Amino acid sequence: MNDYSYLMKGIVPLSTDSSTLISSSKYLNDSRLRDWVSTHMLRRNGPDVPTPSDSIQLVLLLRQIQDIDHINALFAEERKKNAALDAWFEEGYASTFQRDDLAQYAPGTVGNIFYRQLVDNDLQVDIVPPVKARNDYEYFNFRAGQQHDLEHILGGGGFDFIGEVVPYYMRLANLFVHLSPELAGELSVFSILGSTRIITRAVLHYPQTWLTVLDAVERGAKVGRESDPIFLMRYEEVFHMTPEDARAHLGIRGVRIADTAAASAEWN
């Protein structure tokens, strides 16, 4: 029998009076999140549980697990030293355009690409109902939802399951470049868990797609590291531009386009 005692040394058995599982991690302590992680990191894809439903379940869980007051306090501290972020919150801009408003833009423009994606897939602009933000945390997440599809277009992520990895890693890198680590960490919990389900499933069940997934991670992270603050960008002002011109205008750099549609089809 192999002796692994060297690798196991330093482990200290702990005792507790608790009659239930408990740890120093609020994420590990939540049985619903444990179930979400074990299910969606390990499962295969299937039509009985469409993959977009994974993420909305996660969003709803994290709203209950994370300390929203603490995140708002971190935002307040960040605003004191980040004038651009403070001005962004003060303005509180929100999109009001609808799908038909995009029909005016010429082929090849950001607006037209977004319009075709919506029409061809029978989608509307508001995938989730709009809400009136009551604090910085809610506004940040509200704008992130409005920006997401446009991050696909301008960051080079396809509108398919593996293509989702690109905007995930754009934000995972970009937030840590432009915000304090603790705040960036709090804002990245959804992205790290949501993206990792794609990574683990690729290796466990769809290994023929792994290099495509890994490439998407690398492409998204490169854009996030090299670009201006993505979360502050107003994509609505570049609808009339080509993606190349829009990237130059907004400060999005490091984009490399790759087709992930064929690999994503292997997941269905």
C-alpha cells in the first residue's frame, strides 16, 4: 500500500458542537450552493435542464449568500478613490432601446449584428425584467446584464455555450485590473462558478472540445487584462460603428476572433 503520510501531514482534526455541516466558508456552508456546484460542475448537458437555467439559479442563490451591505460598503470606499467609477454611478445610465430600434443600423455594424442575433433567435433586448436599482450593487448587476450580449460581440465571444467563456473571463480579468481585489473578488463569484461549469464539463464529458474551451479562456482573459474598464463602457454609443471601430473608441484591446459554434454543437 502506498504511504501518503508526507503529503497528509499538517492536517489538524477539528471538533464542533454543531449538529450540521459547518465551515469557515459561507459558500461551502450553503447546502443549496453545494448542490448547485456538484450538479452543474459534474453533469452532462441535456434538454431537460437547458444550460441557461444553470446561471439564473446561481444568480438567485448568490443574492442570498453574499453580504450585499458589505459589497456596497466596498463600492463606497472604491468610489472615494476612483473618480470614473463614482461618476458612472452618479449618472446611473440605463438602456431604453428595444429590438426594433436596432433595425436602422447598416449591415456590419455593432447595432446590426446585435439586431440579427435577437431576430434570428426570437429574443428581445431584456432577457430578464428591468429593475430600478436601489443601491450600487444592484445597479452594477443591472448594467452588467444590459452589457452582456454586447460584450460577446466586441470581445469576440460567439453566441453559443462555449462562446460564453469569453465574456466570463473578460470580466474575471478586467475587474481585478481596475478595482480593489476584495471588491473584484465579490463581484466575480458568479463569473468564476458560472464559467467553471463549462470548463469541468468539457474535460469530463466533451474532451474533443477542451482545446476550444481553453482557447476561449485565454482569449477572454487577454481582452480583460488589456482593456479599459469594461464595466464602465457605454456600448449604446457605438451601435453605428463596425466592431473594429467600436473597440478602438471604447478601449477594448487584445481581441482575437475564433469560431466556437462547431465545438458547442458537440455539447447538445
